[in-house]
Amino acid sequence: MTDTMLSESLASARRRLADALAAAGRPADAARLLAVSKTKPASLIRQAWELGQREFGENYVQEALEKQAELADLDGIIWHFIGPLQANKTRAVAEHFGWVHSIEREKIARRLNDQRPDTLEPLQVCLQVNVSGEASKSGVSLDELESLAEAVLSLPRLRLRGLMAIPAPAEDMASQREPLGKLRHALETLRQRFPQAPLDTLSMGMSDDLEAAVLEGATLVRLGTAIFGTRENSRH
């Protein structure tokens, strides 16, 4: 991907988000673009940073650590871990990321809390919710969400910011909005239950359902291919 191609695709993604926010009657700054940079080389992330993008999402710990080391000179870059998190990877994530979107078990949350260095600000976290009820999907069930949230709120080195979901693919807008609406409602319920918590984040919406997610209140929209191209193209 050339510099010009990345510039155009990032500008297009920003316009799409801005248009979706306007169509939803929401403020222009109500949602941010999270550039999903998994499998993309550090050189592309550097180019995106030079174009003003600051928040990047990674799924694979070792790959992310290598890129972070290569890009350590970039000021203001914020790394989000958005993939499944195994217990043996929590220390690296606790030490090297600003956000984690994929907490679904209390054990993982406690490990992140215990391993977060005191020299860093609290780790910003979202709970991943299985809004589609798919057996193959990661995420806590809606029935168990409140108890997990309560446990995470008791951990001083974590700051619970909201919820994340990856719904099953759907073709039409109404079908896309239905599970995203469940996530929005779940966050509203948590706000009522835990009014002291800074629950301001809905991490939802990708290339296929961005508009539906923005209509349902998304505050972080995760776009990968729409910004960086396919995996193959990103390496040329």
C-alpha cells in the first residue's frame, strides 16, 4: 500500500464515520476511529500516525510487542488489545497496552490488575459480551455481565470504561442493529447499577456494520481493512 493509498483510505474511513454520526444526530466527536493494525507492518502504522491516527488495535501479543518496540519514538500513540487474551499473555498486555477490550473472565481481569505496573495509569478496559449467544463466540453472557463488572470495578489498577462486542454477521440494517442495541442497553443497565463508574465506552462496529453501530451509540469503531487494505496488499 502506497502513502497515497493509505492517505485516501484513512480519509475515506474518517468521512464515513463523520457521515454516520451526522445521520444519527450525534456530535462529530461522539465516536473515535480505532485502526485495527493486526497483521499490518509497523511501517504502515507509522504512516497512519503521520496522518494523525493515534489509536491502534492489535490481536496478537507477540506481534504487537515487536511493532511497539519499532514504533517507540511515536508520541501519543495508544495501543488497544482487542483479541482473545490467554492467562500466559496477561503480563505483557498489562505492561504494554493502554486499553484492553476483551475481558470476559474475572481471572484474566485479576491477572491484568496484579501485573499492571504502578508507574502506569490504570489500564482502561472493556468487557466483551456475547450478544449473539453463539457458542463459538468469546464473551461473557448478558446474564453474567453484572457480576463480572462488579468484580472488575473492585480492582484498583483497572478502570472499567464499557463494553465490547463482535456480533454475528447480518445483512440488513435492522438485523445489524438488534444485537448492538442489546449491548447499548446492557451498558445503560450497568450505568444505573454502578453510577460511580466511568462507563462511557461502546466498542462496536466494523467495516460491515459501522452505520448500525453508530446509530446504537458506538464510541469506538474498529476498522482494519477499510484503512490498511487486505493483508496481502498491506505488505507491498
